[in-house]
Amino acid sequence: MREAAEALYRRAQALAATYREQNAPRILALLEEAAEFEHPEALFELGSWRHLGIGAPRDDARAVVFWERAAATGHLQATFELAIACERGDGTPRDPVRAFSLYEACARGGHLGALYEAGRCRYYGIGTAVDRPAAAADFARARAHGHAEAHCDAAENDGPRRMPRAG
């Protein structure tokens, strides 16, 4: 079954490589077939396509369902996108505690963006207690690995320029 899912996914990728709008329904159908076998990349891409409204109207609730399934397979980028959705309340109830937990899980897996976002959460107390020294350590680690926003923030004493969402 894994081979079948991979073959479907590769066919979708081949079509997507020369993206034409008229091919979007076929690409989506191939991704959905691969997703039936819990193919991590197909699940992630379906979530992204639904979130961005590619080939179908934007549907963040469906995007979250696909990202949840991909995250369950260990897909780091899907877990990161799910964390963002939880923090913002896009397609799922707003849950800053879960968002922080997901950012942490991704950061432990080596996702630089998640390391930065975990630091931002610590800095502002989003889903966790305010902990400026731990935030500064997260930002320093992200900066050491080349995270651009962390480099910019260094000029502002490791205070993230991006403010938390109101509400």
C-alpha cells in the first residue's frame, strides 16, 4: 500500500510541477487518493492547498483535518502549520496552550521556525508563562542556525518585532 500511495503522490507532483489551473482537480484527486493511505506529504499538501484555496475554495477547517493527520505521522511542517492554526484560531478553536505545545514538539524535531515561535510564545506568555531568559535562549539558538527573523530581533534586544494577536 505504501508503494501505491507513493506512486499516486509522485503522479500528483509531476502534474503540479507544470501547474496549470485546469490540472488542479486531477492533482487534488491524486493527493486525496494518496492521503487515503495516510501518505504524510499528500496529507500536508492537501492541508496547504485547502488553506490557500488552491484548486478549491479556501477551507481552513479541512486544512486542519489534513494537517492533524499528517502531524500524527510525524510530519514536522504539518505540525508547525497546525500550531499556527491553533494560535490564530484558523479552522479550529483558538488554543494558545496547544499551539505552544506543538511549537515545542516541532522545535525538538529541529524545526527552526518552531524554535523561534516557541521563543516568541515564551516572550509574550502565549500558551505558557512569560520567560524572557528562555525566550532569549530560543532566539539565540534560532539565530545560530540562520533564522532571519531572529537575526532582526537581535537588534532589538531579543524582543520579537511581531506582536501577539489580540484576543
